[in-house]
Amino acid sequence: MAILVNFTPAIFRRAFFISALGASSVFAAAPLPAPPELAQIGLPSAAEVAQILTQFRQTGIQGDYYLGFELRSMPRRGEEAVWEGKMWGSRNTNGTISRVILADGANHEQRLLIQNGPQPAVWRLAEGKVAALEVSALFKPVVPGVNLTAFDLQMPFLHWPDPLLERITKVRGRPAHVFVFRPPAAFAAQYPGLGAVRVFLDTQYNAPTQIESLNRDARVVKTLSLLDLKKVGEQWIPKSFEVRDEMTRDKTRLSVNAAALGLALPTAVFIPAALGDLVTPPPSERLILLAP
């Protein structure tokens, strides 16, 4: 079972899950397991469901920001590995966007630019060249030895058409809306291994607590769980979350250790062609250090 904290109502009111949310999908995935009878009681109307999703897609840190974090690989067998991460985030006309740099102890770097929204995209800097990732590449580890992918960070499913409110269930004693997002036909054709994504949202505060990736047999193959939140100024930000491979039981944990909010970042920070340019973190006096 995923490790999750028992969030208080005050935290849920301001909860933020990282990132950073037409036609019907024709992808023929296997049907999901039938929900329990209790889940059929009190489902919201179509208009209420649309409002829940609209609010969910707008959730995020307000304004430009910077997060420093640690990415720790925790395999079931073998040695752990740690990568240092830096993230600059903002929002443009298409949705949320973030620039991510990951570096190991030998200073080997991976750089990504991640655009969410109705027209999502991910760009990677490799061998001095910037290229957009194909759909299949979104499911590869962002760095060797971890099970965190660009798909996990981008969360393009939040804008997939025709999501299904599967049921209402309880997560740690609190009711949660359970939404199922199925990949559009074009996405499924490029990566047929993904059957659906299931998202658990607290019914009262619309805060996501868990995200599950399902294969075509409706089996959960990966779980992304929010572990902790931290208040910085007047905003709650994700302190840590964990990705678990349900097949191998390997885990990857992302822990934020520094934050700077209310920044005014240059537009060039979020231009794909400038991904190779040097961007430095905010000065130390702007950073708020978060205790382990």
C-alpha cells in the first residue's frame, strides 16, 4: 500500500500536486473492475463533474517559482542513487510549464522543458541539441535507475477528453472522487501499453492524493502518491511524493528541500531553444529551506 499522510482539512484547502490539468477516445482498453455498491451513491451531476475537473486543472503554485529537490531511487534490490534537481515553473497561455535540471554526483545533467495543457509537449536537451519527445519516450526514466518519467511530471491525461467519474470511495477515511482518464486514439496508437490513468480527488477540497497508471488489462502498474505538504508563505506546496512500480516494487521519491515563490522569471527560461542556456537558482536570501 502506498505511504500517505493523513492530511488535515486546512492542508486540503490549499493542496497542490506537482507538475503542475472533444472527441471520444476510441482506444479499446479492457474494462475497469466494477466499483463497490457504496460507490454508486451520491455521484455529482455532469455539470458538477465538469466544475470539479476545471478546478483541478487550475490547481498549482501561483506565479513564477523555483523548487530545489532531491530525487532518490529506492530499488527493492540494489543500491540507492540520488540526483539533485532544480525546477523553475510558470504558466503560459497553454497551461503550466516547467524547466527541470537533474544532476548526479558526477555532474551529469538531464534537462527537460515540460508543457502541460490542451497541447502538451516535452523537450529534452541531448548532446547539445533540443528535441521534442515522442509519446513513447515520455515513459522512459528521466534519469537512469529511477521509475519517474516525463509522463509522470507532465500529467497530460489531465486534459484528455471524456474522463469518467468511476465512483466515490474512501481514502484514509475521507471520501474521494475517482476519475478515470483514457488515452485518446492518437496517443494510444503511439503507446498502446497504457490502458488508463485513475486519479483520486478528495471530494471536499478537490485535492489529488493518488494517481494510478493501468495497463490494458486494467491492472495497476504504477502508483504516484502525495506524501507530504509544506506551507511556504501563504501557499501549500508538495514537500514530497513517491512513485512506485507495482511490478518490481521499486520506488522513487522526490523531496523538495528549497523553494522561492513570487518570482518574475524571464520568458527565455521557458523557450525550448534556450534549454541549453545557463539558468541559476534564485539568490540564497530568496530561498526558503525546507527541513527533511
